[in-house]
Amino acid sequence: MLFAVGADPTPSSGIDAARVTRSSLRAEARRALETGCLRIGILGSDADAAVVAAEAHRLGTQVEIAIGPDGDLARTFGLGPGSAVAERLVHGTRYPIDMGIVEGAWGMSVFLNDVGFGVASTRPGRLRWFLAGRSRTVVTGRRRVEEDRACGVLVTSGQFWHGLAVSPKASLADERLEYQVIAVPRRRTAAALSAMRFGLHGSSHGLRRGHADAIAVEVPPGWVVAADRARIGRGSAMARTVSGVVSLLI
């Protein structure tokens, strides 16, 4: 089954395709999974693919997803604009990945690539990071606690975030999440973002990095939280991985 989110799907021989809205995708994905359709193509964002993964998790089944070519997940696999979702839906190679779960005051949400807090909940920008207030944050992973005055926290499973190589050595299938505490001094904002573009950033830029299979993020209650670029709530949360639910078709 191929779902085109907010656009008309290109007809493909032998493939059922439907145009859906973001608000109807969840119900349509659930209906497809309940009828035994376990290969689903998404012409949409990483967040749209995460909706399909979330429904598979709720139903206790596995799903294979052919993702669109424009998100950070596609960039991790080197899938460019010419990568045809319909072709991978039929002929793609199965690549199992971890699914991320983040739980906060709003409830539970699923992500496949990243979850961001504060300035990491939206597109990175020099002015935005420069003007953002710094607040107390505490990030706790296995045997490690990072406490700082920061403007954002980013948790990733994939290698890219808004096209920046934030975790260039990350694997989507190692049952591990990476975190980055954005405690960048205002005078180093431009340098930090430039270094992140090529994966050369570190503590010298005011970015604290680490990894764990489960990560607790304590931030101010007003901070926005976004999963795969889609806003899901505000405040502190716990993130972890689940394996055995999702595979990408590459």
C-alpha cells in the first residue's frame, strides 16, 4: 500500500495507492495493517512514517516501510530525490531499524529519527540559537548525567537532523540513542552550527554528547518537544528504543 500525504500519488502498476491527509493517515495505516498489509510506502515526512510505525506497535505487528526521499532518514541511507518509493516498496531490501519511544506529560509518542527539546524542536538557525534563553537541563543516560544551562536538547537514532550530520557514526539498528545538550555560548553559535554540518562538533563548541539505550531529559515545562520535526508536547520526557517492529525498504 502506498500513501501519499497531501499529494496525489503517481500511478504504479500493481500497487494500491491513496491520497491521505496527516489527520487521516493514522486511521488509514491502522486499517491497512489490520487487513494484513505489512509493506507500506509513505510519500511524506519522517513523522508520517513514524505514524505508521506507531500503529504497528499498537497492533503488536511488524511493518516494512518505504520512506520518502526528502527526510533525514533518507539522507542516512543516501536516498536522493530520484529515489522512487513505489519501486522500493516492491523491490526494496529489508533493513530492520530501532523505533524510538518518548513519553512525557502529553503521553507516548513514536519517533524514527529524532526528538528535540527547546531550540532543537525546530529548524536550526544562528539567530534563533543566539537569542534563545539558557535554562537548567539535566540529561541522564546509563552511568552518566549531564547538567548544564542550555537552550536545547536533541536525541537521535539516525545520523542527520535537518540535514546536519549531528551523529555521523550512529546506527539505526544498535538499540542506542545519542543525545546532544546544546549549551552553546552565544558568541560560538555560528561556529557550532558550521561544525555540526560536517559532524565535527564537540564539547569545544558547547555541545555535550553521549549515548544510552534510555535517556531521561529534564527541561523547563514550557519547552516545546518535537518528534521527527512534528510537535508533540512540552516539558521533560524519557526516550528509549524498541526493536523488532520496523524495517525500512532500501
